[in-house]
Amino acid sequence: MKIGILTYHAVANFGAQLQTLSTIGFLKKMGHDPIVLNWYPKDLEYRYKNQVPIEQFENSILFAENNFPISKRCSTEEELIVEIERLNLDLIIAGSDALFKYQPEKLRRHFSLRKFKYIISPPRVSVEGLNGNAFWGNFISKLKKKIPAKVYAVSSQNCPYHLMNRTEREEMKKYLSNYDFIS
């Protein structure tokens, strides 16, 4: 079975890369053909380039390229959909710490004196929002061919879900319903 893995695979975090490597090894041992879906939004790349030493950033990318069976680079949800369809996958699995991290609108709301009204800023990076964040699974419903998709061992890394409004919760529920299984 050809399985796409969607996770933080090339971030400057050794634990994330070891987790990706062990998932690949486990799937190969079970007789499957895993490939890491190289979804890496440009704003996430920019954030890591500016928050960690450049050597660590570059080495994390090199480690992924040299040690993982990896797809073409996808910076957007649309590119990811095209790549998944090109690969003709049988299954998609997602998982890792912080995949379901979210920054509620309430924390992004501020009063603009210039506009004299409340403004809701976008999340700091796309992987902390719902729209355009492939981890939430909205892309699954947009695939031409139905591919089973499952999420394992996922966390939200201290996300204050209790601050979410009803609209946010309903949108999140809609996106997550695209997954066949969530552990």
C-alpha cells in the first residue's frame, strides 16, 4: 500500500524528524511503501529561518531530503492536492505533536484606533490557523479520488480551545470530519 505521511518532517526539531523516521521504518517493516508529503508553507519556513541558527535550519532540510522518501515540495494546500493525486496514494496518515495547534480569534482580536473597530488578525503562521492549514484535513474533501485519511497521536500543544467561538468550533469539526479516524 502506498501511504502518504503528513507531519512536521523538516522543521528544526530533532524529535519531529526522529518521529517521522520511525514512522517510515514501521510502515516499511509492515510491507508498505511510505512517502513523506513535503508540505512546508512559506511562512513556516520563514519563521524557522529567523528563529533558529541557519545551520540547524539547513541541516533539518538536508536530513529530510537525505533520509526520507519525500514528495515534491508543496507550499500551499492546492499544491498538496496536486501532489497527492500525482502520487496515486492508497492512504494518508497524519500525526505529530502540535499538528492541531490553533490560535483562536479571541486572542487575535484587537481594537484599531485608525479604523475605530475591532480587527481580527490572521494567525502568526498558517499552521496555527484553520484555513489553508493541511493538517486540519480540509484538502481531503477536495481530492478527485476518495483516499482514506487517518490521524494518529496528534496534539494541540497547549492550544486554548476554551477561547474558541461557536463558528470556529463548527469549522474545525467540519474539517476534522474529513478524516476517517483520529486517535
